[in-house]
Amino acid sequence: MATGQLMAVTLLTRAIEYDVVGRKLEALKLYEDGIEALLKESKAETDAKKKHHYQTKIVEYMNRAEQVKELVTRWKSKGVISDKIHIVEGATGYGYGRIFGEYLNDDVRELLIEEPYVRDHYQICNVVMLCELAVRSCRNLKFIQLLTVQDAKNNDEQGRAFGTLKESLQKHAVKFVVEYSEHMHDRQVILSNGYVVKIGRGLNYFKPSPSRYQLGAFDYHYRECRETNVDVFYCPENNKS
Amino acid sequence: MATGQLMAVTLLTRAIEYDVVGRKLEALKLYEDGIEALLKESKAETDAKKKHHYQTKIVEYMNRAEQVKELVTRWKSKGVISDKIHIVEGATGYGYGRIFGEYLNDDVRELLIEEPYVRDHYQICNVVMLCELAVRSCRNLKFIQLLTVQDAKNNDEQGRAFGTLKESLQKHAVKFVVEYSEHMHDRQVILSNGYVVKIGRGLNYFKPSPSRYQLGAFDYHYRECRETNVDVFYCPENNKS
């Protein structure tokens, strides 16, 4: 088997494997990469019969990928409201543990973070903190996808930061993938157990600590917040393997 | 009543009050301050009868303070070994939550931190983190005393840091007092519920994080440690009000 063909088969086999066990986000990424690899093979193929075989397979996988994509999109549909928190300006007690903690459990295998502002140092740090909490709380977490806007001015720094985080998560057997979008608007964290957490300000609702030597410097439970609303939705349908 | 006399009475009344409810560390400090104030009054007093009355009271309070001091010293006597942890070089999973967490409960009203090295930024930060954890875990915590060595080179910075921490803890109704000692050697954290946690390296057994963008940058559960031993002792006698 040619290397290209082998790669396509590997990717698509894993896509099906993950698809079956409910790791939909990661499966979708694998379907897309696998189809791309198969398309390349198909183009290069001169034997008409083989070419036809490739094309049939491509259509087959595209249909399945489309279904998975619809399912993932449905994750974002709101579902039933499960909790509502109004954080008033200057309030404390709203670290990520308080906001996300009760939803981050062993049923979560994938996490999709949609947050346009992950450019400044403190914004990237907020994503790192959420990842720490998720890895620690979800024993079966395998995949974190971040959808954000690329930093036009300074994307070297942003890219390097994501590279470091990816490497670090890999050591905990969690794959980290960043996708960039120019015109994203929603700010939400989607958990594969059916919960969607929407924070008005996104992840960056903490005020800076006036000093490193006071409560709240490390434990964000004691950090003052900016005013924002948190809505948590539950889509039981999402929690299906 | 003269102001000096009033102050002495206030201090000593509170000392007895705290002594009775088991806030021994804080009571000891109040006895000492109250006795000092009373001594000043006694010296200034010209009426022989009143002077004698002061002196009788001073002896009375000194005896009680001595008893409390003995009790606090007994806290440091080792008691029964309750847990032993050997942290190997480079290990993770040993944040303060893991080491102190199960002992920090609502029975803890006072905390005595004996740690000679609280000079460098990261060392002060470690004390701040331990305070965050203690305040969050011990609903009845009222008093934290830090015994450390004064920074000869740069004690302005150290003093300012402790001032900031003191103000911050005050907002959570916890009094913070620093005492300096030149020839301290023990490194231990003494909880008023009877537990004594002794860490070979003291509080500073974490390695620095190579980057702010990786797990362990914020959650020390993921931070690599230096090799050290942790011994936890339990003195049920200490847990008496």
C-alpha cells in the first residue's frame, strides 16, 4: 500500500473508531483529514477502476462526516436551561471551579471552547486554567478544541503559546487542536456530556489582582469579577455515544 | 479610666475570651501585649496601693500566659504519626491541597506556619497560596501566625508583602501576625485541630514552571516537585478548646 493511501486508511479507521465511542469532535477532524488524504490519492490515481473505488469511498465518508458535523452543530443548540448565574461587578467566589466544576465529570470526553479573545497573556492564561481544571476533573477527557480569532498583530506569540499548551496536554493524553475563525461571535464552552456554558464576557471576566501577595492572586475564587451573566444549557441528546 | 489602662483592660479581656474558646495562639499574643501595657501603667503609677494592685494583676496574667505558652509549645510535640509521604524528584500531584487538604477543616481556628525562607517572591507566593487554601477550607479560621527569618538584605519588600497579605486576610476576618526569629530551624505547619505537617523542604518544594502556558502554571497539582518527605503528626490533646 502507498504511504498516502496508508495514511488515509489510518485516519479514517480512527475516525470511525472515535465516532462509535462518542468522540465526535475528534472523529470529525479525522474524517476531514482522512477525506483530504483520500482526495489526493484519487487525483493521483490513473487506473479508472481504482479511481472510481476511491470516489465511492470519498462520498461515503463525506456523508458520514456531514452527519457528525450536524450532530456537533446540534450540541450548540441551546437545549433546556439548567442554571443561570448573575455575577455582579466586583463579586468574588466565581472561579472556573464554581462555574464549570459541577459539569466537568467523567462523562466529558471532549471539550469545545469558543472564545474569540485568546491573544493577550492573561487571556491565554485563562484558557490554560480552564484546561487544568478540565483535565483534573474529567478522567476520560481526550480532546480539547479551541475556536478563536487569530492575533493579526502578534500571532507568533499566540501560536507559540498554543504549541506549548498542546505539548503539555499531550503528556496527559489529551489532544489539543486550535481552529481559527475571523467572524466568530459566540462565546461558549461545549462539553460532550450535553452541557453548554455561555458566559456573557467569555472566559475573561476576572479583574486583575492588585498584588501577588493577597488572596485571589492564585485562587480565583477570591478574585474580583466584572459584571456578567452565565447561562448553562443542557441537551440530554448530546450525551449519547 | 486612663487610655493606657483602658487599652490594657481591652487586650486582657479579649485574651481571656479567646483563651476560653481555644484560640490559644491569638490569646497568647493578646496576653503578652496586655501585660506590656499593664507594666507601663504600673511604672507610671505613683499611688502605692494602686501600684501593688497592678503588680498582682501582672503576675496573675503572666502565670496564665505561661500556661498558654506551654500548651502552644506542646502543640509542636510530635504526637502520633498520622501520614507519611515521600515525594520523589520530579513527581507531580502534590499541591498544597493534597498535602494539607484533609487536615484543613472547620475545627481549625488557628494556624502557625514556621518557615525560615519567606524572602524571595516565589516563597512569599507559596505562603499566600497556603493562606488561600486555609481560608477556603477552614470556615472558623481566625488567626494565622507566620514565624520566619527577616530578610536582612531587602526587608522593605518582605515587610510590604506581609502588610498586603495582612490587609487581605483581614477582609476575610482572619488576623495575620508575623514574628521574626534569627535562629529558627523547624519547618512545620501547626493546625489548632491537633495536626502538625512537617515537610523536609518546608513550603518551597515546587520546581518553577518552564512556561505560563502549560498545565501546572496555575494548578500546582500539575507542578513538578523536588524530592522531599512529608510527615504528618496528630496530637489529639491539641484539639481541645
